Amino acid sequence: MSNTIIRFIISILAISAMIVHLTWLKFSWEALALLGIAVLPWLSEFIDTFKVGKDSLEVKLREIEKKADAAIDASLRGVVKNPPAMAATAGSLKIANDADPQKGMWGGSPSNNGRLLSTLIEKIPGEDYFRRVILRVGSTDAAKPLSGKVTFHLHPTFNTPDFDVPVVNGVAETSLVSYGAFTVGAEADGGTTQLELDLASLNDGKDQFFKR
């Protein structure tokens, strides 16, 4: 017997008992209890439906927030229009460097002098090609907290490829929207620390972003 049929039978019995009770004794707390028994089997289903609806609403709100963040990023930095990976496939180091001019310019490593350049690449809801790229520079040495500002160097097709980001709570963070992977350079500690991260090196084999 299905749960729906069982709930229906319980409700019918409880309502019938309540009607009989009210017919003979008019209103009482027992009648109210019987009404509660009649409603209770359906309450759990309503709560589950509400939870599903609430979760769905939260997902939609997060998607809207991600789209809004991406739109703000694109308006601030522009969008890279000439992904280096396209030209890099030609097999010529010169061609690759021309397409990705920050490559090899900032030491070749994302970690240096107790600093780390890292990234988080997010999919934008409803968008198949562009990705939101969050760049962070922080300290890997508790004895050497990062302070001041960090200068980021992006692909030259961005509207503002070179810019400073102040350090807040030990981290300099910026975000942008890109069609494909490219190399990011960063300067910290007044320019004495250089960091470099090729986004294509993070290829997970699933997202075409890293190959464009």
C-alpha cells in the first residue's frame, strides 16, 4: 500500500472520529487533536515540497549573483578577445609568446619569496564559452604577511591589462571574464617579488576554456 493511500486512510478516520465527537460533545480539545491527526500525514509532504522550492530558489539566486558579478568584471576589465592557445598550437615559441606576451616575463612560477599567485575559474550560468577568473595573491609564510599592493599583468586584449590591487587582510584579489586561457603576471612587495601563472597549465581535460 502506498504512502499516499495510508495518509488518506488516516485522515479519513481522524476526520470521521472528529465529526462523531463534535456531533455528541460539540467543541473540545479532543476534537482539535483529531483534526491535527488528520492534517499531520500531509504536513511532512508540504514541508518537503517547501524545502525543495527553497533550495531551488537559493540556486537561482546564486546563479543570478554569479551573472551579476561576471557582468561587473567584464565592465571593469573588458573581455580577452585573442586567446593565446589558438596561436600557440602553431608550435613556434615566438608565435606563442606573441600571442601570450606575459609568458616567461615574471619568473615562470606562481610561487616565489613566500608569495603565491592562485586562481579560481568559475562557470557563468547560461554561458558556454566565457569563464569568470578570480585571481589571488597571498602569503605562504605566516612570518611574512603580504601588505601594500599587488600589480597584475593580463593579456593585452583586456581594456586594462595592467593595474594595482590593494592588499586586504593579507590578500590581493581581482576578478575578470575571459574567453580562453592566458598567462598572468603579478608583482608584490614593491616589485621585488614576481609571480607567473599560465591558466592553460590548469587544464582539467574537461573544460574547453583551457584549450582556447
